[in-house]
Amino acid sequence: MWIASKVGFFSLVTKDGHLHVRARLRRDLENLLALPGIPQAAIESWPQADYRWRVRLDPGAAGAVLGALSGTIDYPNFKSEVARRPDQRAKLPAYHDLWHGLFELQG
């Protein structure tokens, strides 16, 4: 599952009995771990993986991650909120590309 949020971009997968919350940027995981309700975990570096940064959590923590991220929705426009945040602004072109590609599928 991909999650684009105002605190970061994450890929969630289950692997080897753990929920892997993966990110391209370490800062995104730091932001996530700072949210209330997120179990504390070490940020790991996997230099050879497609997502270099990750935390491994109990598989049951997916609800806590989704709940904490839903608590950050306090804006009327996602892309505008990303543009406002210096630590997230560099993702804006990628989000525009994703938005446009999915808009094209709409028909």
C-alpha cells in the first residue's frame, strides 16, 4: 500500500512476519515515528533495497499507522499542504505526475 501524506510518502508491506513501513527519505519515517500512537521502532537503512529506509513493526500495527496518519488530515488541499511544508515540497512534482496519470484514467 502506498500512502502519500503531509508527513511523508510510505510503502507498507508485510514481509518475514513484520509490517515494513518503507520510505525513500529517512525524514519521512522520523515524522511518522513522532506521531502519537505509533509504536517506537528503530529506523533501519537498507542501502541495496528499492526503499532505503524502513521500520519493522508488528503486523497488527497497520491500524495504528493508518490511524495516526489520518489524524494529520487538517487541510483542504493535499498538494497545497505538501507545497507548504519545506521537508515535503520536493515531492510535489512526483505527486503532480501521479495525480495527472490517475486523472487520465478517469476518462
